[in-house]
Amino acid sequence: MAESFATTDGGATFALKLRPGLVFSDGTPLNAEAVKFNWDRLKDPASASPSAAEAAMVASTEVVDNVTLKVTMTTPVTAYAQAIVGSAMNWIASPAALRKGQQTFDESPVGAGPFTLQSWTRQAEIRLVKNPRYWDAPKPYLDGITMRAVLDSDQRYNTLISDGADVAVETNWINLAKAEKAGLPTDLLPLSGGYFIALNTRREPFNDIRARQAVAAALDIDALNLAVYNGEGQVVDTLFTKNSPFYSDKPLTTVDRAKAQKLFDELAAEGKPVSFTFSTYPSSENRAIAENVQAQLGSFKNVKVEVATVDYSQVGAMRTTHDFDAIVSAAAFQDPEPRLLANFTGNSPANMPGLVDPELDRNLLAGRTGTSLEQRKAAYDAAQARLTEAMPAIFLTRSAPAVITGKNVGGIVQYGAGSLLPEDLWIAK
């Protein structure tokens, strides 16, 4: 719905240009004032938005005219558009509806997208119907969409192939491989970064860099990929994929069993044998990762791993209490900004490992504020080198933002870090 989001001063300011005549499904205008209202709201700590960090990068916004918003940044960020696409800043709600209160809005949300909410049965399904006021007619092509959450990967795939669903938004490498072998249409959005084990540097044992380096040197990620994904996953050997302009061929980790055992023994001799709990979500995939780590480290002396399952509802609390030793997290991106800085800079609430490292922070900030590709690449080369040395996280496999469909489904388009555009979907009858 935005025609452009451009900077002429190296990311210090941007001009957001909206299409004229946009309206929300309640008939009120989606104009520059509406965008300003939403973005100011996300910055307000009272909103407790998960996208507060992205919104806080904006110092101020100014309505120039009905379709133009001037955005002034706290520091220049040439790639700031990525922060908008990958956060709640991308979703503009009706200010009139928001002013009625959060509970009322939750029950009857109002946006300007291709579909509107018909019903939402908690823990069951969401029913959407075509928005007659959508700007890009004749889209959406479908009269409605029903969405259901199926967390178990086997059940999700079986639901699709048994015609219980037309589209599966997928993240599991095994399901993607099975679908391709079965001749089902698939779409994978390649991303840099990926899943990683966040090692909590705020407390023992991982407040000691040697413990982090020992576990990293001990783990064979190829073996983990074989155990968890039947070898179908893409192992994260470098921070950026080869098609990224920031690619460096320096590996993030190298298996070195002798080094690992030496470090484990050294820590044990000082009365600090490595012992930690790997917190895992209820999914079979996540638990398989934790159990494989436990099995691999079981072949070493002076290291002990326990696996504990935590409910999904507890994960949000862990981001503030930091009550874990090791847990799977993710940093997947096309452009590293803003995800990489958010995940690994010292003062970020999304920094699960909690490492406070001035050198890493400087490099990540330089990558954010660099005004040329050369400047940004040099900064991210240095950041990768520091991540490899300090080892707050052990990267495992690339994320697999994918879509699998029935053979009569078309119009599959993904954007950002793997979001499906529903207005382009169609079904051949």
C-alpha cells in the first residue's frame, strides 16, 4: 500500500509515500496520519509491543500531507525498510478502532488488508472473508480463508496430503523434502542466519567463554542435521549465504573434539565442570535437537546435559526472566538489519544469549549505520569474526520459511522473512 519508502541522505530521514484513496475496512482513511498514529503507539512502552525496538529506531514522524510521512531516525539506517517489513510496523490498524480500547480491538480488529475477520475460535480456527474495500481489486481472489494451527510437523503434512488443507505454511526441512518428492508445489524463501542454540552468558556455566567454546567445538552440526532432519536441512556453516552481498567463507564453528575435551577438563580442574539444562519447546523437532546435543556431549567427560520441556507460553517470560541455560532461538534474515543487531547487541531485549561485548556492539552498529555496501560488509565481517570467538550462540541449520500446497493452488508469494501474501492465492476448480 506504500508506493515508496526512500532516503536521500544516507538513512537519516525517509519519506513514506502512500497510495491515494486507501481506506480501512471500517471506511476510515488509511493516510499518513494513520501510519503516524500506529508507529507512535508501537514506540509507547505501555503498548508492550514485540516490535518496540524497531519502532524506537525512529526519532520522530511528521505528516507532510495526506499521503506523505517524513520519518527522522535516531541514527542513520540505510536499510530501515527491512525493519518495517519484518515487524508489526508493517501492519497498520484503524486508529478509530484502536481508540475503542485493546479488548474491543482484539475482538473486532480493523485493518486495510485483503481479508477481514469473520470469527475466531480460540485454540481452533480463524475464519477470514474477502474485504470489499481492498485497494487492489480484483484481489483477493479467494472469497475466504480458514486458518488452523498444527504444531506437530507430521500431523501438518498429513493434513495437507489428505486434503484436510490446501496450503501448509511450513518450517520443517523433512516435510519440505517429502513434498518435493511427492510432486507437490513448494516455495522456499532462502535466508541467511538461521536457528541457533542461545547460551545464557548471564550465569554459569556459560558466563565462562571456555564453556561456550567447548560445547561449540564438541558439536558436530552435520550429525545433528542427520539426526533431526534426516540430513535434509541446510547447515549454517557461515553467517551469510553465498548469494548474500555480505557473504564471508570463514566458518562459524569447527568440530575439534580434542580442544573441547581439553576445555572441559580445564574447567573441571578449577571446580567448574560444565553442567547445564537445555530447555526445549514441546515440538518433536525442538526436542530432537536438544536430545541430540545431549547425546553428542555424552561422549565427553566433565560435561553433563539435562533436557527440560517448557510450554510455549513460558518462552515469552524467559525473554525477561532469562531463566534458562540453553535454548533454541533464531535470527533469520535477507538483510542483516535489524535482526542481527536485535539478537546480539548487549542492550537489546531480544538478545537471548545476553552477551555484552563492546567490540561486537560496535561492529553491529557500524553494519546498521554504514552508508555503502563496502562499509557494511567490513562491519559484518568483523561481527561474524567476533561471534565466532565469543560464541554466545551455536548456529545449527538455516530456517526453512516455506509453503507447500495442493496441486490446484497457485499464487504463492512470500516476502520478508517468510510471510505468505494471501491476496495472491487462487484455487483452480
